[in-house]
Amino acid sequence: MLRRTMITSALVATAAICVGPAWAQGVKLPETLTMTAYDTGTSGFNIAVAVGKVLKENYKSDLRVLPAGNDVARLAPLKNGRAQASAMGIGGYFASEGLFEFAVPGWGPQPLRLMLSAASCNGITLNVAKDTGVKEFKDLKGKRIGIVVGSPALNQNAYAILAFGGLTKNDVKLVEFSSFGAMWKGMINNEIDAAVASTITGTVKELETSPRGVVMPQTPASDKAGWARLQKIGPYFFPHKVTCGAGGLSKSNSLELPTYPYPIFMAYAAEKTDLIYSITKAMIDGYAQYKDAAPGADGLDVKLQILSWVLPYHEGAVKALKEAGVWTAEAQKHNDMLIKRQDVLGKAWAEFNKANPPADKAAFATAWMAARKAALEKAGMDPVL
């Protein structure tokens, strides 16, 4: 089972630099930063805004948070130099691996690096409308499942959780939407029966208070076969005792649900080390100021970071984590392995594109997946997908 980890986002400096308070000497932030996130109202967006408020208060650095409806839209501004970081979901992992919507010309494997990520009391699961009568995930057979065009993270999550119930996408009716927000409006309007979201996302609470209601079928860790099916599709998931979110979740009313860190603050490897360090240190030092400002923000506690997961940390973040006393030799070894994996994927992508790949989109993706698998296996690494 893969372990959780936090990520960090690197930010490019503009001309003017502001030095933080005495308690955070060494932190230097630009006057303006730009970050992408999920749609307005999501827990990821709200957490990014909460962090931005602290950056403004402590360092006079304005963080502009841009909502985007899918993973490609969230990463494109970073790739094009119009944003410096993103509060991503698991789409960052798919981008790093060159999978799904990133298995196309112009994208491929992306050298992304972590800053910090939030692993809190919430779960990330297929939330089901209560009026469907569904009790277990296997009961979703024949039901309408929401998916988002250009968002492999949301879609793959849905397929992985369906697999826990022994179902594939061929066993359900897939309904496409243009964005996460549009999908959840579809839930409220009875256009679909289930959709992926964090239990603390405002739209899930909205569904709970609507005439439809909400139910969250459990994925108990004791169901080894179910978890083997789930992790074959979503290796980044892990079982979690969820104690917060819609449905009256609390420490005395918990559910066993899947989860992974979210949001995952990340940036490209090429972002400057001193800026990544400054952002990470500012988030670590300012934790007490924003941890209660948005649901799930408490998961950014540096002591909660699990450092061996599926994405590597930026060297600037590593410096900050070392200073915080949480970085270990084991974490460094794992990080080096993940960076090597990204190098293998990057070289495989370059060689693949030099070999005149197919022009047809589907044929291109199929050929790339074969080349990707061959390169990883040659390097002694698990292709996973």
C-alpha cells in the first residue's frame, strides 16, 4: 500500500521582495503570487485562500487563487509561466506519470514537485444520493455516475471506488460534465446518482441538505479483496477512518472510507529553490494562523506529513522540512527514487516523440503507454498503469 505524503508549490519571484517577520527570518516572498486550484467552493480552493490570507498578513505577499474546472486547466497556467503553483488533487500524480489526459502531444510526463499536502480527518470518495437506496458500492450497478471531461483524477477515482464494489465503468451509466462544479450541480438536479468529492467539500453538504440527501458507502480495510481491486486502479488511495464532513461525521460517528492527501500544493521542478523553501517555510510557520480557517486545513500540519508517497518533494521543500525536524534518511531515499522515475519517464517521452508517433490521438496514447511501460520495466520500476 502506498503511503501518504505532502507536497509543496514553488513560486517565481517578481521584482519586489518582502521579508517576513522576525519569527520567520529567511522567508522571502514576491509581492504577488498566482496559484490555481479546484473550483470556487471546494475545500482545496478554500484552503488555498486561507493560506493566502496568512501570506498577506505575515509577508505582504498577495496570493491570487485561480479556480479551474479540470486538471489540464489547473496545470496549463503553470506550464505557460502564468502561475507558479497549484493546489492540485491527484491529477498531479497522473501528470507526473504522463497518464490519461496527459498522454497527448504537448504534455506527457511533467516534472512536478511537492511542497505540502493536507491529510486530514476527511475522506475522498464516491458520494451517493440517498434517494437512490444504495447501501454498498456494488449497489451502484446501472446507476448514473458523474465524470468530468479533461479531469482524469476525478474519473479515475470514481472507477477505482467502483472497483471496490466489483464494478467497472461498463456496469454503470457515465454522464459527462464540463467541470467539477457542473457535475455537482447535476447531483443536486438529479442528473446523476453519484460523484467524487472530499467529504468536507461544500457541495457535498449542499447535497446532504437537499431533498436528495447523501450516503457514503464504506470501504472497510478488512475487505482485502475490495482494496486490492481499488488500489490496482488508484494506487494512491489508502483506507482511512473519516471523522469530518457531511453526513454527521465526527469522532463518535466515523466511517471507513478511502482517501489521499488533498489539496496537494505543488509546482514544477524548475521553480527556484529559495522561493519553494520560502513558501514551504511560510506555510509551516503560519500553520496556527490558518489551520482552523477552512475545513481540512489542519491536515497541513508538518507533523502529519507522510514523506514516502507517489510524488517527489522539491529541494526547497526538503530544506524547510529538514529545518522542521521531520525529514528522514528514508524519506530522502524514497525521494531520490521518485526523481529517478521522473527522469526515466522524461527520457522515454523524448525518445517516443522523436520516433514519429501516430497522429491519431487514440493511437498516440496507446503507443505512448506501451513505450512508457517498456521504459519503466527496463529500469526495474512498476508501470502501475
